[in-house]
Amino acid sequence: MEDNYKSLTKLLVVFLGILLATQAFAQTKLSGKVTTTQGDPLPGVNVLVKGTAQGTTTDSRGVFQIEVNQADVVLTFSFIGFKNQDVVVGNRSTIDVNLEEDIKSLEEVVIVGYGTVKKSDLTGSVSSVKSDAFKDMPVMSVEQGLQARAAGVQVTQASSAPGGGLSVRVRGANSLISGSEPLYVIDGLPIYPDNAAYGTGGDRQAKNALASLNPSDIESIEVLKDASATSIYGSRGANGVVLVTTKRGKDGQTNVNFETSISSQSISHNIDMMPASDYGRYLNTLDVSQGGNPRYTDAQIQGFGNGTNWMKEITRTGSIWNNQLSISGGNANAKYAVSGNYMDNEGLIINTDFKRYGLRLNLDNNLFNGKATLSNSWSFARTTSNNVPTDRGGPGGIIITALGLDPTVPVYDNNGNYNYPLYDGRFTINPVAEAKEGVDKDATNRFFGTTALTFNITKDLKFRTSLGLDILNATRNTFYNSKTRLGRQNGRELQRFDRNLVNLLNENILTYSRTIAEGHSLEVTLGYTTQREDNQSASQAIRGLDSDDFKSLNFQNGTLPQIGNSTRVDWGLRSYLGRINYNFQNRFLLTLTARRDGSTKFGPNNKWATFPSAALGWRVVNEKFFESAGLSRIFDDLKVRLSYGITGNSQIPAYQSTSDLSPRNYIFNGVLVSGYAATRMPNADLKWEQTRMFNSGIDMSFLGNRLNVTVDYFNNLTTDLLLYVSIPQSTGFSTLLKNTGSLSNKGFELSVDTKVINQGALTWDVAANVSILRNKIEDLGESAPFYATSTSGHLGVDGSWVEAGNAIGVWKGYKFIGVSETGAPVYEDKNKDGSYTADDYSIMGNPNPKYTWGLNSTVRFKGFDFSVFFRGVQGNDVRNLQQSEIGDGAQKINEIANILTDSWTPQHTNAPRPAVDAKRDFASYRRSSFFIEDGSFIRLQNVSLGYNLPVPKFIRKARVYVSAQNLFIITKYTGFDPEVNNQGQNNLNRGDDYDAYPRSRQFTAGLNVGF
């Protein structure tokens, strides 16, 4: 018994020892979640037991689990783009960590043409915009994402219609009659966004050529602005280059993301017109001014009341519904990103809408054990739209006629049929019928992208060959039935327009990068590229149709066929390029670039040209004297940049250097014969417009890289402008397109971004930019001063005045100085001859702003984020042609609401407007400075509030947000909106407001969910 007791005691002692030993070495199981300071989960974070090789990574929801042996163990959390963080475990079993962004490493690499470069080594002027900057805004296109985000970039909404075109200027316009839009390079595929060349033509504002690109697919946008950055694109770099990089898959678990948002739209600012009763009084005044009797009695006027608000009748509450589903992931050998998008925008004007259906596939595969990489970036998009005649003015322009139409007439008669009021005695129209009964449908299918194969020949040498393809098919069908103006005039009319475009690109790039000796780093890039485009279009029309049913009609149903039209434009570009980047001890930087382009667009004597550039950078922060002088306590980084180079502009129509033939009828031996005649004189010496670019800049960082400042000065001179020059009539022609003249753009840019507060869960980021630009036509060479094509011949106004010494786009006309004692308008009589003629004209307005700016502020606290985005344009003028028609006080149309109270009468002699008088010379009035208005504005572009919801384990993240766009605007402008451009991408006629589609105010609610 005692032996048993002793044995049991020994056994218990042994068991207790084992238990204590086990307890001493027991592992504690830890779990937790790693997020950003904004509360977003971080997958793939390395969690390492400090001093050991033991570790794990976070899953797709940012969650980790790990077992540790000691209570005093330290865990190290690390992730690219974020600062490392050490955490003592203690006696905790759950550890949640917020990793702080490492600002310096996030901005370490910048995408440039045909490669990347460390931001610290960048010698050119480049602005970067990340997709997060516009994630809470219903951005319809890539250009809208750039608005006021990048210094030196001005984005103008040419038309606010759904899918409407935009115009972008990088450091101003560098040409008079050639294109000035920047070149867009989307995942390596260069695209020039000529809205007209990619659209479906017709008598309305062109749609946006980049509408097929889904902004939700964008990862980042880089804007190349100076010669050092753009000359690698040679003949297409003069107007800047916008590099668009789409989202790609990353190594790790599969991520599924779903985004949805819905927006409500309303007109942000209405134009008040006279009610019917005031319109009756107005017509009475006009009749009396012509020596007649008033047409309405006081009793009739009282009975009119407010009458018909035609503008209200053609408008509605608009909406935008946007949905995106994306799947991404991969491993060390294959990465993928797939997305699908559907967007539906119902416009403010009835029967206007825009839809986009998009698919994108990005694949990256490692081949031959990492010796090669195959990358694919392909997308397909189908866009459709319903349109009405806006943004064109003249007879049938639905906005201007809705504003000016007789308010005493109802939309429908007693039988429910449309009424057709007379518009100023010129034509009968019903804007509601134009919108509801007319058919104007666009449909565009676009497939584009690149496939690239990269060979890692050695660790220092790689070769990339790629194939890019852009295929576009667009159709436009229009039908004017018997209830529309043109349909009544032409016995109904059916039209069809087709466009087919194929653009093929091949690029071959060799890159050598090596540290050739201690403190000497070298990167050499050599390349050969070739691109060719074939763009064909055809249109046909038929009149004399016997039915209003659009779906049942074909062209053989009409009796009056119209002469069809077809075009084919084929151009090619072949290029050789090279770039050298040299870095000496991270102190001195040198970039040399050259590109030689050959284009089919130019004359046989000048098909080739070379575009070189050179840039220097000095990283002062790395100099020994910098630290010894104590400057390192002030600056975290300081770099000085200097660049100069030549770039070109090939944005001209093809075949301009050759003659062309057009059909002509002539009499031969008394018989009418059809033949052809030359309509353009050839010029074998036609060559590129060239822009010489000078840029100096300073990059500075302070306060632990929390405050970053960039300042740039630029001075660009464009020479060899393409202009039409008068030639002797004996040649058989009146003008010849030649290279002559020059213009300049110079200015300053300032960009500031800072983390005002960076305290754990609370952060406050502010980013701001200001751009100052001065544009000047230096010389017209052999060309004489001229007026650009008029925005409206119907109004009798001239286009902009083009003359050396002026800025591009200025208006010339009578300077309005007041109203005479008899109520007539008084202008400046410059030559004192007692009459008003063109000799009395002076420059009366300039559409170019003196400066533009943007300010974005974002505050984040735990799961909440709040941001506001302001932008402004100052010092520009707008020519309010819309009001020159509905505010001239001389036509028998409805006019602005204050026309009676603000016009001169014998009892109101100090009125700002001339007398209401049908006999008055209103053409001169329209050509005067009276209708030139200050277009400056401050706009609250976006305000948003978001919250990261607590989610169950199977959901990685969930965020809800509400936002408002164009919430308010501060401006003196009296039209719908000061940011308007009736002539779209046209350089010479900017800032004209006529028949513009109204801008909207939007309220948005959205949800982003990740699995």
C-alpha cells in the first residue's frame, strides 16, 4: 500500500512537472485585424515575430492568426507603402493595428513614357492623380477626373448633355487651327481624343471620344507637361500627354469588389424668362415702336397669367445609375483583374440619355521561370445615347427656342395635338415635340487594348514588344417625323451615319539599366514604333416618307433621296526613340531624350522631323553642405529641375499637303457634263508645328515629408503655325495652307499637399494647386489678321479676332458705354467720325482665364471620412450669345425676365439697357461688349461623407457614402453656367455660350463592398 502511495506520488510529481513545463512553454494564440488609418482592411501584411523567422500574413479581410511562445514577444507589421509598426503582445489575445501610410514610399515611382522613374529622380514636370481622388464622384470620363486636380490642366465641359464632349488644355493652346488636345496613352495605347473623328457627325455637339473608358477601372493618371516628359512622344507631345494606367491584379487572395451608386440631377441655375403677362406688355411695346397699335388689351394681358414655361416642359429630374463588379488576384506566376460596368445617365432634357456597358480584362503571366512576362490589357465597351438638338443654336436648337418661345401658347391644343407657335416670324416650332417626336440615336462599339511580351535578357537588359489595337464602329440614326420642324419642312426625313475605325500599333522597346560604377547609375531606352489608322465614314438621307413609324421605315420607302457622303482618312506614323537617364551619387540627374517621327500627313519634303530634349536635376538635399548648414532640419527633400526641348503637333487632317478633287458640273459643247476640279492647292513643304518648351521647377518636402510643395515656371513658344495665306487668284485658288507665324504660352504652377493632422485614427489631408497662364499670338507671318468662323451666323456676330499681340480667342467689337437720352445704345466712337463702323471696333473680351485653382480637403476619423473639393476659374470672359438673342429688346420672342424693368423708358432714363424698340439696330448691339460677361467662378465641386461599416468575417470591407456635386457656385455670370464652350474643342471660338445644355446639381448615394 505504501509502495503504491509512493509510486502514485512520484507519478503525480512527474505529471505536475510535465504540466508546469508545458505551461511554461505553452503558445498563446493571437488574432487581430490590420487596417489603414482610414479603416480599410489591408490584405497581405507581413506579421513577423521580431528576431525570428516565425510569421504569417493577413487574409483578404486584413485578419491574421499566429501562435507565440512568450508574453513579452514583439510583433512587427510591415507592408509596402506603409510604415513598419512594432507591437508588444503582453497578455493580450487580440491585437488590432492601424498602419500609417508612408508618404515618401507611396510616391516613390512615377509612370512616364515607356517606363517608370523614382519620383526623387524625376527631372520632368509631371502631375499625378490617383483614382481615390474622384472615387466618391459620379465621374463619367477620365477628363472629369482631372478637373482642378493637376496644376496646369484646364478641363472645360463643352456640353453638359449625357456623354457630352470635353476639352482639355495642358498649359494652354499651342495652335490656332490645328488640334490642341493632349495625347492620351491608355495602358500603352496612344489615342488622340478628336471627338469629331471618333463620333458620328451631324449638326450637334460631338460626343466624348473617351466615353468608352470606364473611370472606375483607372488606377492612376499622370500628366506629362514639359519637354523632358513629353518629347519621348515627339510629334504628338506639344499639347501634353496623359498617361492612364488601369487596375491590375496583385499577388494574394482573390478579391471581389462591388460598387454601386445612384445620383439625382437637377438644373443648377435656371434662366428666368418673362411670364406670359409680361410678354404681352413687351409685344405691345414693340408694336408701338413700329408705329402700330398694341395687340393686347389690359384685360387680355391679365388673363395670360404665367402662361407656358417651355423650359420647364422640356426638362425633368435626371439620374445616374452606376454599377461595377471586379475580381482580381493572382500568384507569383499569374495575376488577373476582370471588371464589368454598367452606367445609365438619364439627362435633364427629356429623351436624352447615355448608357455604357463595359468589360475589361488585365492579365499578367510570368513565362519561362520568370525570364519573360506576357501582359494583356483589353477592354470592350458599348455606348448608346438618345439625343435632342442642343448645343448648336439656330432654328430648332431646343434650348434657345424653349427660352424664347411664346409663353401665351400652351404645349397642346384642345384636341391634344401639338401647338406650333411662331418664333420671331422665322419658323414654327414646338420644343416638346422636337424632344419627344424626333429620333436621334447613337450606338458605338469599341474594342481596344494592348498585348505586350517582355523578355528579361539579363538582369540589366530587357526587351518589350507590344501590339495595340483600337477598333471602333459607330452608327447614328435620325428621323424627323411630321410633328418636328424638319419633318414638316421636308416631308419627313430619315438619316443614317456610319463610322468604322481601325488603329494598329506596334512598339519595340529595349531598356538597359545598371549601376555602372559606385555612384553612377545609367538607364538607356531605345525604341521603334509604328502606328497606322484607317477611318471611314458614310452618310445617307431620304425625304418624302409616308409614315411616322421610325421602326418600319427604310431608305427605299422615300421619294426624295439626298446626295450621300463618304470619307476615308488613312494615316501612318513611324518613329525611332531614345532616352538616357543618368544619376550621379543621387545628387545630379541628367535626362536626354530624342524621337524622330515620320508621318504621312505632311508634305513629301518634310515628312520626317526630330524632337530632342534635355533636362537637369539637382538633389540639393544630398549635398554635404546642406546638412552642415542646418538645412536638413528644415527640408526633408529639395530638388531643382531645368528642362528644354522641342515637341511637335501632328493634329491636322490628313492629305492637307496634297491637292484634292471635288465633283463639278460644267457646260461642254452646250451640254451639261459632270467632272472634277481641284479645290485645294498642294504644298509639298508642309511640315510640323513645333513647340520649344522651357521649364524650371523646385520640389520641396518639409515636416517629415508631411508637407510637399512643387513650383514650376514654363515658357513655350510654338513656331511654324499652320495658317491659310492669301495667294494670287491667277493660281486658280485664293488661299494656301502654309507654315507661318508663332504663339507663346507662359506661366507658373504651384502644387501643395500636406497631412495637417496624422494622429492615429485621425488624419486631415489637404491638397491644392494654382495655375497662372498667359497666352499670346506673337506673329502671323504671311497670314493677315482674320475673324474665325462665327459661332452663329443667324445672330450676325463675328468669330474671335486673330491678330498678333492678342491672346487666342479674343472678341472684337463695339465697346458699349451706355444708353443715350433717346434710349439708343451708345458705343465708343474711336475715330470720332460720328458713325459706328468696324473702324470703331476694339478688343472687348478674352476667354482665357488669368488663373485656375483647386482645393481638396479630407478628414478621416476611425471609420468616417469627410471631404470637400473646391475649384475656381478667375479672370476669363464669356460671350453670352444666348442672352444676345433673348435679351436684345428688339425681337418678338420671349426675353429675360428683367427686360422691361431694366430697359430705358422716358420715366427710367438711367436704365442699364437700351429701350425696347423693334426698329433698333440689334445686330450692332449683339456685336458689342454688352454681352461679354465675367466668367469667373468658385464652385463647390464635390462634398462627400463616408463610413466603413462593421462587417461579418465573410465580408472584407463595406463602405457607404453620400456626396453632392456642384452644390453651389459663386459667379456674376447670368447664363446657365459660366463653364461652357459651344464650339467644343475648337481653339479659336472658346467661351461662346449659345443653346447650351444646362449643367446639373447632383446628389449621390453609394455603396462599395469587398469580399
